Amino acid sequence: MIIMFILPPLVDNNVVPTAFTTLTFFAFHFSSLAMISTQQPPFPSKIQRVMDCKTEKKETCEEQYDSENCTHSSERASSTAESNSDSPVTLQILQNWVPKVSHYFDKEHYTYAGHQIVIQESIEHFGAVVWPGALALSQYLESNQERFNLKDKKVLEIGAGTGLVSIVACILGAYVTATDLPEVLENLSFNISKNTRNMNTHKPEVRKLVWGESLNEDFPISTYRYDFILATDVVYHHTALEPLLATMAYFCQPGTVLLWANKFRFSTDYEFLEKVCNIFNTTILAEFPESNVKLLKATMRKN
């Protein structure tokens, strides 16, 4: 996808480089998103039974899926959501982005739970961009506070990226620990600190977490137990899917709820979903068809 911009003649020559730089960034950003969204593979037949299974007369997806572990949520996500008892809630990502006149093209403004949130992005790392899964989960948490009450709960976000979801969880009253790779932590810490410093909330924590590495040493289960694990767009075309699955399983102790929102792009995304359904009790809470995002709830199976 190529985006071309034609700039009119400008009297002040100093303005041209700034405008060109800004437009170049947006051209790059939009073309990258378009490239990703067009690589969605055909739905594997087995995974299709996981994602699209329908129920009749109290039948569940467990009877249609080989691993007998995937169910659909029949509860409403919000007062405006339309659903029936046999399907997950179908939603649309709302425009919580707030346009602002700014000299910086790398900052985005959002509004969640009555608070304006300013997120600094970077094109240097995948983790420094707000992806659709983060918008979907932030919106869902804001709209479903009775069902998922985060107040005074211990919340861990893995692959926190820009920190948007962690900030929303903090606003909703949680004790938040936001984690990501070392190269992402500086921007993550900046966003969380800037957006929570003047709030009457529990002070969030930012920590390094490399999936599958030094979990017992850095997060011993005897000390670190969480009520909720949050993850958004952590599954894409990378080589750390097995360590990611091991990390999810490590932190999901009895009583822990994993909320995972993801834009499904590649066949490997569906393969990962199948593995999740094999080890967790999995429920599809909501789907965002326009963004191809699915939100799932998972809890560890009882032995």
C-alpha cells in the first residue's frame, strides 16, 4: 500500500521538513498495518470449530471441539452489546482516540474510564505501538467493571507494550505490574508514570519479563500470585510462542483469570489458540469483526 501526499508551496521553507516527516511516518504506519491485515490465512477447519462453534439447547462447544475445552460466553458485554445465549458478544472498537493538535506525531490521546490518557509511541519496536487488541481489552474492561472488578486486585500484564491496558487497569483500581522486554521498558515506564502520577490509585510497577526465562527466580510463585493476567496482541509472527504459552501457564495459578485479546493474522495464531484451549478452560468473551480481534478468558484446568 503506497500513500502519496502532495504538499502545496509554502512560504516558510522551514515548515516543509516537519510536514514531510510527519506524513512519512503516517505513510509507513498505515502501510505496515495494511500489510499485516492482508496476510490473514484461511481459517483452519479444526480451529474454526473453536472460534465459530454454535450451540443449541444448552449444547456447548465442548461437544464439537476435539479437546472439549472451548466455550462461548453468553453474557452481555455492555448495555449496547447485542448477543444471544449461544454466541460470544460481537462488538466494535469505539473511537476512544481523541484528536489533538500537537507538535509531536508520536503521541496518541485516548479517553477511558473518564480519564484522558496520552500514549507515546515509537516505530522502533513492535511493542511501542498501540495495537487493536489493546484498544479492545481497554474498552471491554471499562464497560464490564461489574463482571471483572479490578479494584484492589493484583494484575500482571505480559507484553505490556505502550502500557495502555496497564494504565486503564490502574485507573480501575488494580495493583498493576506491567512487564515487557528490556528494550521496551523505557517507553513503557514513561507512559505509565506520566499517566498515573497524579491519580489517586495504587502505584503501578514496571518490570522486565522475557517469556519463559527466569520465571522462578524473578517471580517466585510463593510471593507473586495474581488475580488477573492481561495480554494483548502478544501472538503474531514471532518465534517465542512456546515460551509465551509456558509463561501464561506459569502465572495462571488456581483462581487466576487470563484475559487475552488478539488480532488474528497468521495460521500460527490459530495454532497457538488451539494449544491454549488444550491446557486452559477457555471462553470467548467478545469478538470485534471489523478489527478481526477476539477476546478470550482462560483459567487453569483443575487436575
